[in-house]
Amino acid sequence: MSQMDNKIDKLDEIVQLSILYDFYGELLTDHKKQIFEDYVLNDLSLSEIAALKGISRQGVYDVFKRCSQELRDYEDKLGLVKKFKSVKEKLNRIKEIASESQQIKDTVINHEIVTLADDILKEL
């Protein structure tokens, strides 16, 4: 794996963790939230956070890893991010269909709009 691929993978992980944090961050303790936010959202180094918190760099890393795992566990159990993405995809499809149905009057298209809307309501 090239260095560029490694950087992209790290960036993808940070984006994924940020999304999980948006959904589940409030379930973390204040201490964990602050360390996670400083590292992921505020882009502070482990050493900078350690100096601010008065703990070791390894301690900061351990808290970050535990937070990351907790956020993933919440998603595994609750699936809110997965549901959100599904709803978003269906809403985008509804927009596409609505645009198409304005151009052609088609009862099949209108039925698909109603079906997608019903699917979304069931997921919520």
C-alpha cells in the first residue's frame, strides 16, 4: 500500500468516525468527548491533548481508541447511520422520480413515488 493510499484510508476513517460521533457522541462521557473532539475534530496531536489534559500520550491514544470502538458498537447495535443513509438515498430517488413524472404523466412512476415514501415512513 502506498503512502497516499494510507493517507486516504486514514482520512476515510476520520470521516466515518466524525459521522458516528454526530449520531452517538452524546453517549460518551464528557472526558471521552473532549479527547475525541480534540483529536478528530480539532486536529490536535496526541501530545498536545496529553499536555492539555495532564495525562500521557498513550493515555490519550487509549481513550481515543476506546471512543472509536464505542461509537462503532453503538452503530452495530442501533444502526442509525445505516438507516439515515438509506433514507437519504430513497429521498434522492424520490426527487429524481418526481422530476421524471413532471415530464411524463405515468401512473407507474407515481406508484413508485408512493412506495418509496411508504418505505421511508416505515424506517422512521
